[in-house]
Amino acid sequence: MSDLVVIEFSDEQTAFDMRAELAKMQKEYLIKMEDVVVVTKNEKGKVKLHQAVNLTAAGAVGGSFWGMLIGMIFLNPLLGAAMGAGAGALAGKLKDIGISDEFMKELAANLTEGTSALFILIREATADKVLPRLQEKGFKGKVLQTSLSVDREEELRKIIEK
């Protein structure tokens, strides 16, 4: 079962920095994340989701490959690639994996202008290594929501909310 953690930061950059650090830890097999998204709210109140994976681009690439392959069968690979890229991009744009975009936008509506939040969907984590590393890096924010156990949430709050 996965755990959701949402942390608010007083600026826009800290969420990106923490996401980069978590990505490093994932490469070191200290944490497995299903999804990690930075949400920013600018001075005008506009909310923007910064997904780690661009599904539209990935869909376009996959669609163009399959479209070209099918186009080769029907002797028009360029037309097939173009149609496949368009269909793949549309499918990628409509696809929502991991944390629900609607949920993130609803929660981000309550953020203060000029701040950010980091939404993390954690499949597994070695907490006794991940939490001290976050503390060492000095990330400071406010834990908005988690599905962690009470003990784990308290540990996280001690590190993040100092």
C-alpha cells in the first residue's frame, strides 16, 4: 500500500529541491515513489502542477512509433507517424497516473500566493535513512496531509516543521 505525503513550503524553489533530493534517494534504492509532483501558486493565485513525467510527450513518442509501424503496413509511414503522434499526445494529456490532478488542485487552492507544495506518493521507504537525509539537507515546511502511521507522521513533522 502506498502512502501520500503533502508538504507546503514558503517559497517555490524548496519543493523542487526536495523533489530532486528524493529522486537521488530513489536512485540509491532508499525510497520508491509512484508519483512526485510540485505544485506552485504564483503571486496572481494561479496554480500550476509540475509533473515529474510529461505524459503528453511520452504519448506522442509512443504514438508516432506505433503509427509509423502501422503506416508501413499500409505503405504510408509518414501519415501513420503523424496520426499516431497526435493520438498518442492526446491520450497522454488525458491520462492521469499516480496522484489525482483534481485532488492536487483542490488542496493547492488553499496555498498562500508565492508558495509551493510537494505531493509524494511513496510505495516503500527506508525511513531510518530517508528522514535523517532530509534533516541534513535542512528542508523546512509544513506537513499538510499524510496517510502515514501516527508515529511516522510525527517523525516527519519533527524534521520538516522545526
